[in-house]
Amino acid sequence: MRPRLIVVGAGMAAGRALERLIEADPHAYDITVFNAEPRGSYNRIMLSPVLAGEKRFAEIVTHDAAWYARHGITCRFGERLASIDPAAKIVTAQDGEVLPYDKLLLATGSAPVIIPLPGHEVDGVIAYRDLEDTERMMAMGPGRRVVVIGGGLLGLEAAAGMAARGAEVTVVHLMGHLMERQLDATAGGMLAESLRGRGITVLCGANSREIAGEAGKVRALLLDDGTELPCDLLVMAVGIRPNTALAAAAGIETGRGIIVDDHMRSSAPDILAIGECVEHRGALFGLVAPCFDQAEVAAQTLLGAEAVFTPRDVATQLKVTGCALFSAGDFAAGEERDEIVLHDPLRESYRRLVLEGDRLIGAVFYGDTRDSAWFLDLIRSGADISAIRETLIFGPVAQTVPARPALQGVAA
């Protein structure tokens, strides 16, 4: 009899872990997957093209029913777990059924943060997290008014998708510029202007005060300065919070997330955790790359192999309504740091490099991002860039051009 593996969650991290486990040994475990959503794994990142009408949901499914059936995986989709008993090594489903396990993998993900503004309970106030949220937004056709609270990546994707469907969209952002975690003020300002050029109203430095309703439905967002923004739908995209309740109730150690070691093991024997629900060495993870790395390590750990999760510098490279953006590393200004900036407003192109000594430690690009992989390699490797400092900002192609007399002594 094969050992029993129960996986809680069928997000992207869980899907990757199952792939790697099955590739290595398809008969290692008898697997059962529980998932709160009534479906298996899909590429959540690609919900934005679905929202914009560029793709169909079926095109972003990564693990369909046939995949699970082919590998003999029991699917309990649309079902949550009620509890975990680590001492007895059992889980209890919502219907009261008790299932034993030999190994348990928690991939419970995260939940969207809903700001408890007065009126947030009215109909028409939603988050942007799953297919159901996406379908709700897809119903916003031409002339419908939508307010998005949050000028991060998710909020801007929601705004762009609904604008593409003809909705009148306003983005309300508390901070001084958009995507402040990924972009500096200049790049964030350029992005805002580009969005405005596409018909999206952008309000930065705006503080939401209250959500006004009428007959139980959302009517408007009221700002601190008295501005009233009428809307038929209000989308909150202000962050996520790891889903730790199930683990915490079972006595598994949690902080901001489910605390795991370098092998993705929790404090409870034979229980692992991966993805947005975990906390590793004080860090949380909201990007897919580190979650996939965790999945790879968890699969190896489940197979009894030695594998270690090592967080690495992660770049943000994306397109928001056709605006190419890239940021990586630490691009905050500092006394011990130098900056190299190339800004061409006419071509809507901006590059800013942050150097510490002879190392590139951060970069922000808007517009032309073709060389981003090369710059990311320099950041990750910590390579000495002193020999190419004067031509660094022009990218790898500039390093093949012979040095001019003014640059004697500098390898170009």
C-alpha cells in the first residue's frame, strides 16, 4: 500500500509540486487534493488577459480533469478541510469525513485584503483574486463605472481589463505614485500618464474614506477630500494575507505565514507548506517564481531527497496595458550609492541603475526592457562592473563597441 499524501490547495505552487513529484516517481504516493475553488490548477497570472478578452479561461488551465485522472489523483474540488490533527495524522473534511495521511502538503495560498471602510459589506464591493471575481468584472460593459482601490500590479491589471471592455475606470491609490514597490517616482509617473492616455483616470495620494451604498448596492467611493466617485462596481486590490487559519488551529507554528524551514517542512511532523501561505526566515512570497522554487524543494523533500530553498533576487517584468516595465534588486537612493539615469521623454523610455561601489544592485526600466535579463544577471551575480561603468546603461550591445579615446582605460 502506497503512503497517503493529502494536498490542501490546487493553486500554481501545488500544481508544480505535484508535477515534479509525479515526474520523479509516479507511484510514490496515493494522492488526494482538496481545493476550496471548484476546479484544479490554472495560471492565476493569466486571469488579466481573460478579463481583457484576450484569452479564454480554458486556455489558462494548467491541470485539467484529465491530468488528475491520468495520474490517479483523487480530486476533492469545491471542498475545504475543517481541521487537521497532526498527532493522529488525520484531516477532517467539511462534511465530517475523516481521512488519514502519511504526508500533508499545505498550499492554502492567501486571501485578498478587504479594507474595512464603512460600507464595505454592500453588494458590488469585490476583490480580484479568482475566476469568480474575474467573471464579475467581465460583466462590466461599456458605460459602466468602476472604481479600483489600489495602484499595484493587480489593481492596474483589473483596471486595464475592464477599460478594454469599455467600462469607465478610476484607479485610487494612497501612495504618491503607482506600483511604488516595483517602480520609482519617475517610472510610476510615466505609467500613470500612459494609463490616462488610455482613458483610465488615475488618482494618486488619494485616501478612501467611505463606500456609499443605495438599496444594498454600491453607489460611490467617498475620498477624504470630499471627492465622490460614482461606481457600479468597486474592486479592492490592496494586497494579500497568507491563509494560516487551518494550520494555526492545528497548533502548527505560524507568524505572518505558516513558518517553514529550508526544506519546506512546518513545525509539525510530516506536514510541509509552500506558496503564498508560508513564511520562510521572516519573508513572505507573493510572486510565482519563489513559489515554484518552493514547490520543487517540497517535491524532493517528499521523496526523501535533500533539497534546500534559497530565496533569490526576483525581477518584476510585465506589461500593464501595453506598458513595458522592469524592476529588480534594491533601487532605493542612499548616501553610499550612485545612480545612472537615461530618460527620453519623447520615446517614453526611462532607465535608472543603482550602484553600490562597483556592483549593480538595482534597476528600474520603463519602455524599452529588452536588456532586462542581462541586467538581472549582473544584479544576481554581483559582478564587478567598473570596467563598463560608462557604457553600462546602454546594455550588452554597447559592450561590444570599441572604446573611444575619451573612454581609454575602460573596457567597452
